[in-house]
Amino acid sequence: MPPSPTELASALSDANALLETFSEATSTTSIEDILKIRLSTYYKRINESEALEALENLRTNEDLELQTAQEALVAIQRIQSIVDVAVNENVNEPPPLGTRDLAKLRTLLSLVFKWGVTPLYTKVSQLLPGSFNENSPKIVNLSSGSTIQTNYNLLSYFTRSVLGLVFPQGVQGRISQTLITTTILSKHVSDILVPAVTLGWMPEKLASEEMPVMHDFRPLAVRLQKLLSPAVTIAALGGILVSSTPAPPLHVRKTCKTLLTKQLLRPDGIQGLCIAMFSEEESNGDEVNLEKLEQIAKIVISVPAGMRAEDYFQSIFPRLFQILAKSTQTNHQRAAAFSIYRAIIPEKSTQSSIEAGRVALRLLQEPFCDSEYVSPLLGTQQPPKQCLSPREALDSIIALLANTEPSPNLISTLLSSLVPSLYGLYFDISQHKTVDPQLKELVIGLLKSWGKIIESVEGETILWKLVESNKEWDWKFDLEGNLSKTPSQEKKSNNIILPQATGDQEEEPSFDLNLFDLYPDPVHFVETLKQFDRGDLSSSLFVTLLENYRDMKTRPTEDSMSILHQLQIIMQMQKRLSEGTTSNILRKPDKLLSFIFHVLSSATMTTSGNETRRDDSSNNNNMLDEADSDDEDAGPQIIGPDGDLIETTITLLLSILEADETLSVATHPILNDIFSLLEPISTKSSETLRPLAREARLVMTARLAETSGAHKPKNKAEDEAQEIYQRALKLLQDPILPVRAHGLLLLRELLGPTYSGNSVNQALVPSILSIFLQSVQDEDSYIFLNAVQGLALLVDRFGKEILQGLIRDYAGKLEGLGASVLTKQNIDMRTRIGEALGSVIRKCGNTLGIYINIIVPPLLTMVRNRDIPTVLKTSCLSLLGDCVGTYSLAMLPYVEDLTLGLLDLLQLESIAATEVPRSIANDKVAENLSSTIGPDPTSQNPKLPELRRAALHFLSLLIKSSTELVYNEVNLNSSAVFPQSAVRKASITLGYISSTDEDGLVRVMAREAKDNLEQLQGALVGM
């Protein structure tokens, strides 16, 4: 039966007595007297004579407030029981409560928490470890009307009663649908969760008879959180962590963080986190609160206890990308971008942050990349369960860069491994005229951002990979702007149809035509480089192309198409990047002149009489006059490098001289040597080379005469500072945000110690400071932060930690089952780190001895581990070989272990041929290269010939270095140079392998190693 209106009115009237304002009360009436009057009136209305008598014993304000809170809770429970029955039995009728009644009930609820729950929680929490802070009392007064147990029991009573208002039938029962419940859920969630978590999740070691763990609070608190939206729950839990007074105990903070992270796993969890952190005005505002972004990022990257980090991040990051690309609220996008940024570029490297970065990068990069180009940070776990489409990944990358800090490190990490794929996409877009122009602008914008910010060395490495790569994917586009990729079809170029000649056609009709359909297309590739506007990057790549082209020409087995391809790129770069300012590859000619010198010095001339005489620059005019046609016909031809390489080199020299009118022997002495090397070419070479060489010598002579009376050139540091300043000004005018930020970074460089004593730098300081001050006023928050950093001149310097970090990423986490679960991506990541380690080792020189104990032991452990894939073992041996080649003396403590280990490896893993060739000396190179690791780099098969080849190569290096140490009369005992016990074993092992191994190259390398061993034995006998 539903309750009668009279019963509800009586209950409301009784409750109103606790809030009654009395007309006889004056300003002199104390709060204690008012509370006593209210309680007395209330007890008289409900006929509680015993409570009325006990009221006289309550004297302090604190006791009266607590008693009022208890009676308010009882009154609310009474009204709730009446209203809840009415609502439950009359579903279609509104709750029988008026507006004034509801306002009084809200006031009573406030008294319950303010005078009951909060003070009791303060007393109880101060007795728990981890709860004290600067503002909390160090001495707890337990004499104010109650004992510890009484306070604890009262707090438990209040908490259980309030939760009972929401769940009248317990954790498995129904939820109350009254306005009282609505008020609790909307205004007091944080107030009730604090004691519920404190008492329900209290560790057993902190519990006692007076303060037991309230296990029944846990399911009620968990259900309460599920009942609310993620935004409300997160706001409540966050309020406990941030704004609770006093600070919650340690176990409460840990529990709230765990519960908070679990809320993120709900479908709208991250969106709720953003709603909870940002007010409605902040969500669409232009200002960004960095502290809130940091808090959101920390919460997102925290992995819940008992959950695998990989599973957690694979669930979280797709939702972040969804908010990043599609949210209409600015700060929500920035929060998602900042969280992804912190995952990829963490402040501190932890297991959780590393896994977060791997998953985030894999989700963004995998839609574009093949395994060859996947970032070293990705690792090699299984593909994520929720993959992005290529267009979604592209939009997410663009939104990430647009809404986060313009960090060169982020751009490098995110885009460097994507450059080959992005360029392939850009190339395919350029071939389809119907593709959305906006898509083309987005892709080239990413490439330009990368090209303008990347360091020259790293950029050259990646572009060189692009030059050497094959196009494995073709991109397709639909009318909606979606992208899809299909494997590229192998393109046949055996039958080339040349353009038909016409009467108006010139001698060279199509210099830019890519007849053989080579990739990357030379013209398109060079035009893309030109858009980067990076002369230093293009110049470095140009020199690398020239050097590689020269080396390829000397190898008879080199693919002719590869040679032709690189020659076309060289010609296009020389044609299209030889003008302008910052994009001009000829403006920094030092490396180019060095290359020209080496090419020309390798060109030798044979004569039937006296050798060609090289005069100094004072006889240049006479030699040019004497080089007539008779001399040209009579003399023999140049031998050595092919004529087209020499022609290209001389043409390049002329281009350099034309691009820089101040270039002369006075500024670059190497020109004097080049001038002499051109003399025999100008007199006794082909008809094509002679005019070029003469022209170059004439230009150089005129240049020297022109500058002989000129003033002394400006200081080099001064010129460099001015150039950096001009480049920075250009970058600051660029519409791309990361590029502008990079311009500020360059200006900060000018204020660093490198240019501190330069006069030009001192003159530029006011202008630079003015730029920083103007940038501080920029509306964009990231430019503002970067300008502040520039004014503060923050410089981070690293040393030994870098090498330790590389070793840890390369050789770490391979113990136990770690090595057996390596996948292709993880191996690729480690081998790429290995390349970086090799470069570091080679640059150490004689200082390698300082780091040898950091490098060698982990590598040796990897070689000995049978679960390590063969590819990694081969890479380890290569790194150890770099150590020997760099500074062999530092390797002496490890020579014996390495030697014996290699010999054991060769003995165990050698495979004897079923039929030994009759003539081992006639092994063909093709046969040597026929055995490769194959498509599975995760193979742990130790019988692969690559491992034996690497071991033999390293053993040869050890033997050679030991021989050099002996001949250099190093003051060492012979056994310290090379273990005597291993000489005989090595001789027998190498002899056996050189005769029986199935791999031809292994047999050849074993014979070479044995020859080196015999030389070492001879050296040891001599010593």
C-alpha cells in the first residue's frame, strides 16, 4: 500500500524542526543554543524522551552538530522510505515532494555531510598512514566526546546509510528513483566516495578491532560509479585526489587512481575525462591550461593494475585518435594530442611509457608502412586489434601536429619512418589529376614539415633509403577521399618505345623523361627536395649520390639500371637545385670540392715518355696556351674512372664556381690541387673532356686574379651566425607552425655558448630578443611557450646516458622468454638501434676504452643466447667488430672469451657439404650469395650461413688486430694479445671449415682467417 499524504507531511514537518528558525533567537544567541532548541523541538515531535534527556549532556558545538547530522540522516531515511514506496508503486506519478520540501531535504543532506561525514572522516583518516601533510595536525585530539572506535563506527554508519538511500535493497537490488537519490548522485558523489573508499579498500595490515575493513562498501561504491556517467565519476574521483582536505591516505590515493583509470575503459571514458577536467567555457576557449593537460596525460598513460599494458593502450589510443580528429571542442583535441605526445615523447622512460609509445606509433604508422620502415620505437607485438584506415591515420597525424607542441623530436619520431611511404603516396597523388587537391596539400605539408626541421644527417639517411627503395605499394583513391593500397605490380621495361623524331624535335627531346619508369622518379623526387628549401640536406644527399655512383661504376656486377637511376637523380639535382639561396646545393661547396678532388686524383695518365708534370698556379696561363690540338691527338687517353663521371665532376665544379663568385684558392686551398689535376685532362683526354677542363682552369685562373687584391674575407663564425640568423627569419615567416617554432630554436642557438664571443652575435642580440618578445605575445600557446624557453636559454646536454640507453634498448629484455617471442618489427627496431650504436662506436676513437665495459658484456650475452634470432646475433658480431676496428687495445680483456666462443660457434653450427666441389678456388660469387636469411628474420636457426660468415669476419678482425698489436711492439705479454690455447684450436677449426662447409663464401672467409692466423703465429714467434 502506498503511504498516505498525512504520513509524508508528518515526516516532513518533523524534519523541518531541525532547520527551524526561531523568532525569539537574537544576535546574542549562540549556535549551541540554537542547535539545542532545534534538537529539543525535534525530539518532542517524535516523542523521544530519552534522547531529550541525553541532550543535556551535549555541551560542545562539535557534539551538537554531529547529533544534528545524525538526526537529519534519520529524518531523510524516514522520508526516503515513504517517497520510495510511493514512486515504486506509482511509476507514472511524479514524486510527492514539492519544491520547498526538496530544498529543505537538500539542506538536510548538506548537514549530513558537512557536520557528520566530513568531520568524522577527518578524525579517522588522520589515524591512517600516508594521510598527514603540512596542514594536518600532528597530534589528534581524541577527547572531544568520542573514542576512536566510536568515530569509526559513526563514519561507517553514515556511509552505509547514505549508500542505502541509493540502493535500498543492497548491491544486487534496484536503484531508488526519488529526488533524494538524484540529489545525492548530482551533488554528493565525491563526499560519499571518500569514506567508502577509505573504509572499503583499507589494507588488512592497517585494520584493527576498533577499525575493521568494511568489505561491503566495495561493491556498493563500484556499482555507484557504474551508475554515473564517466564525466561525473571521474570528476568525483579526481576531486578526491586533488582537492580533498585533509589529503587522503595513501591507500585511498592509489585506489582512486586505479578506479579513475578503469573509468577510461568505458566507451565514453576519455571524453568524460575531458569534460570533467575542462569547464564548458574552457572546452572551446583559445587558452590552454598546461597543468590540466599534464594531469590528463598522466591519467591516460597509467595502466590499471592487473591489466596488460598492451591491451590497455590498444583500447585507449583509438578513442584518443577519435577525439583528436573529430571532436568539435578545441581543448578536448589538445588534451588528446598532448596525451599522445607524452606517450610518444615521454618525460621519463618507464615500461608503461615505452609500451604506450609503441602502440601509439604502431596505430599511426602501420596503415602506411611496411615492416622495413616501421619506427624503431614500435617493437614487434601482434598488430593492434583496432586499426586505423590510412585516411584516418593521416588525419590523426595532421591533427596531432596541429594541436600539440611543435617538437622536432616528435616530428622526427613520427614522420621519419613514414617518409618513404608518404612520398610514395604523394607521388601517386601527383599521377592522378582527379584526386582532391586538399589531400595533396596535406601530404606535401607533412613532408615539408619533416624536411624543414629534420637534422641533416638523419634526413640524408632517410632520403638515401628512399632513393634505394622499390615502390612496393600503389595507392588508390575514391571519390570520398579514402585511401587504400595494393601491392605494386612488377614493371617490365625490356621493350622501350622511344619517342619518335619529328622535324622540329631538338637533339635531346626529353631530358626529363623517365623512360625506364624508375622509382623514385628523378624529376619528381628532386622537385620534392626543392620544396624542402634545405640546401644543407640536399647538398649532403648530393655528395652521397656522387660517391655511391663512383663506387658503383667500379663494380662490374652492379645493376646497370641502378647506376642509370642514380645518375639521373644527380643530373636533375644539378639542374634544378643550383640556383636560389637556401635551396642551393652549391652554396656549401666543401664536401663537393673534396669529392671532385678525389675523382680527379683517381684519373691517371700513361705516357710513353716522361710523366705528366704538374706546375703550380704561377704557370697556369702558359700551360693553357701550350695545350693545342697536336698535343691532344698525340697523347694517350685518360684511364681510371669512366669519362661520364669525370665529365659530371668537371661540370659540377663549373656550377660551384658559377654559384659562388667569391670562391677562389684564397678561400678554399683545395682548388689549387684541383687546378693541377685538371692539367693532364685538359691536354690529353677525350674531345668531350678537354673543353670542360680548359674552361674550368680558365675560370679558376680568372677567379684567383680577381680576388688577389681583394680584402681579407669575413670571419667564418661571423658568416655562419649571419646565415643562421637569415634562415631563422625565413622560417619565422613560414605559415607552418612547427617551422616557425624551429626558427625560434635557431635564434636560441645564436645566443648559446658557440657564438657568445662573436661580434655579429652581439649585434644581433637586440633583434633576436625583440623577436622573442613579440612571439611571447603570439596567440598560439605553443609559440608562446617556445618563446619563453628561448628567453630562458634552456639547454639540455646529454653524455654517457645516451649510450647506456641505446644499449638497453638494443640488448635489454631478452632474458627468459623475452628472446623467444621477438617478432619481425621488434627485430627490425633492434637492428636499427644497432646501426646507431655502430656509428657511435666508430666515432669514439681511442675514447672507446671508457665505454667498453658498457658495450661488450651485453653484446656477448646476446651472442651466447640460443634463443636470439640469427639476424640479431649477426648484428651483435658486427658491433663487436666495430669495437675491434675502432680501438682494439680496449678489447684485450675480452679477446679470450670472444675467440673461444667464436670457435665453439663455428664448430657447432658448421654444415658440411654432402659433396665437396672439386675446385674450391673456383667458387662463384653468385653461389656465395645464394643463401640468405630469407623472409623470416625471426628465425633462430643457428645453421644459417650468415651467422658463420659474421663469426668468421669478426674472428679475422680479432686476429688482424692482434697481429697489429704485436708488430707495433705493444708492451704486452703474447698471451694477453691472443690466447695461445686458442691458436691450435683455431687452426684446426678454420682448416676444417675451409674444406667442408656447404657455403662457398664461408669456405673462402675461413681460408682468409687461417692465413691471417698464420701471420699472427709468425708475429708471435718473432716476439
